[in-house]
Amino acid sequence: MRNMTNSCGVKNHMKILQIVPSISLVYGGPSQMVLGLSSALAKAGVEITIATTNSNGDVGQAPLDVPLGVPVAQNGYEIYYFRCSPFRRYKFSIELLQWLHKHARTYDLAHIHALFSPVSSCSAAIARSQQLPYILRPLGTLDPADLQKKRQLKRLYAAVLERPNLAGAAAIHFTSEQEAKTSERFNTVTRDVVLPLGVSLPLSASNSIHEKYGIPTNKPILLFMSRIDPKKGLDLLLPALENLDSNFHFVLAGGNPQDPSYEATIRDRIQYSQLKDKTSIVGFVTGSEKTALLEAADLFVLPSYYENFGIAVAEAMSVGTPVVISDQVHIWQDIERSRSGWIAQCNVESLTQALKEALANRVEQIQRGKNAQIFAQQNYSWDAIAQQVIKTYQDLI
């Protein structure tokens, strides 16, 4: 262990390994958050290494163009990328596991992100064999709704790999109280910690986002920004929008290179509906343009069927945009308590009513946006979360 001191003069004495199957943007926010967490931990004086693969999608995309098997310095921490081989589709890497077996004992603790992912599952088994304490972050994979997908296969997988991994973990990292409450443990006794995710957005784009994407400036803007995936509730949102009498403009931001046929289905659904002339489909947006869209929106909408946290929701809140979400986005109780938005059930009628209510009162929109920004600053700041994570690491080590 190395003797490190954070900005407050507190010695952390920790060398932490983060293991995640991929950090490609293709896989969305849950993977990307490892970068934000690592940066904040490094800033606080913890020595951080990320071990990951060069996976960049499962359906023909080229792998990430990165050096392999050597440390890459970034924002105060280092990343080791390993080749996906064999089983590229499953983000698997023999080389990563060989490296981990060799170097596990040089770390104080491993924070392993994703269950039901072969490289994460095998990493936990290696950590256990090398007596390296580890934390597992399920990323929503223990949600009963998610477990219904490929149910028999997952039950078998759990019995062979994930049940002993859960039982042997120093802790299970959930990102909300509701995720912890609803998650399956396969009859194991686990130590649970609830640590939210943080957000950090770049400065907004200086160019006019309205001009670029044909977004009017004289109508309320409703923004959906997430992966275009069946679980995100677009089958509820589109008919709910069609039910609205009020004047508004809808912006659909996001993509899904993993499932282009579903993305095409949603685009066609809009194209041949009454929403056609009041919708801008902008595709996958990142960086300063993403921030600009979040700032331009009057309401951010995400009626997911299940969402263990909802990073995009927290990002919208951080720029002062109130949210309309389903009660299956697991931070909904935080939104309700802080009056940062409106909550709907997972049906068209409830979502329609929540949208009507949110659009009816501009003064209330503005107030809830202010509430959202204050709550996000206090609860979804990486610096604040890093201190909670450090305390958890220290307790477990």
C-alpha cells in the first residue's frame, strides 16, 4: 500500500482496483460512471486502477482503439485495457483474468461492476481465491424484472457463479434504497451498502442547439435522453404525448447500436403519428451538446419499467431541469421528497396525467427545477460521493 493524503490531509493508504467489462459509450451511463468515480477518488488521494476490455459493442462495431495490456494515465488514475477474446459478444477477456490472477495481491480491494457478465463473474472468483476483498455493483441485474429475461439461463448462471460471488463479497453496492430492497440475493446473506452515482457534465455548447436540431424556442421542450431500449418506456411515452392537448415540442435523444431494429421501430412510430411535426429526433448526443440539450429542456422524461438509478435523470436535475419519471426509476422517492419533478406509474393514463400536470404550471416547473438542482448538487456530486465511497472502502479493508 502507498501512503497517500487527500486534499483534507487525511491519509487514505489505499490501492483500489475497479473492474468493469467495458467503458465504451455504447453501453451507456452505468459503465461510464466508473470514470467519474475513479477521477473523484484519485482527486481525494486514493490510488486507482481500472481493468477493462476494449469492447465497443456486440454487433460488428470495431473495438476501442486503445493500447492493450499497458497502463494508460487519465485524470489521476490509470486504465488497463485488455483484448476481448474469446467470446467478444460477452465482453470476455482471458488476458484480463490472467493479469488479475498475477496482480490481485498488490491491491487492497476490488470494486467489480456488473453481474451476469463473464469477465466480472470470473474476476470475483479470482479475487476470492487470491484473498482480495471485493465489492460487487449489480447495475440493476438483480432486479426481478431483469432476471425474467433469459430466466432459466440466469438461474443456472447464478447457481454456478453469482451465488458464490455474492456470498463471498465484502459488500454489495446498490445505488438506491429501492434497488437494495427489491434485488434478488439467491438465498445468500450479504452486506449491503447504498451509494448513489454522481454526475459531471461538460460546459454547455456555445452554438444554438435549437438551430442545429430544429427545436423551436416558443414551445415547452420535453426531452427524452437515454438508450432507445424497450425497458425505457417509450411505448408508454409516445401514446401519452399523443394524448396531450397542450402545445409542446418533443426531443428524442439517444440511440441503440446494440438493437438498431428497435430504434428503427420507434423512429417509424413517430414518423407515422401525429407527433411527426412536433418531434426532433437527434440521435446519440454527448459532450457539450448533451449539456445544452438538458439545459434547453423544460421537462426531462424517463418512464422506465425498471432503472436501478437513472444517471440521465440526475444529469437533468444537475442543470435545473425538472423531471417526469416512473415509480420504477429507483430514485423516484428522492424526486418526490425534494419536489424535483413528477412521478407516474407505468401506464399511459398515469403518465399522461403527470405530463399534463407538469405542463400546466410554468411557475411550478421553474420551482421544481430549482429544487432539482439543489438536490443534485448536495447528493449527486462526485466529490461528496467519493468521500462516502472512501469511508466504505476503509471500513471493508
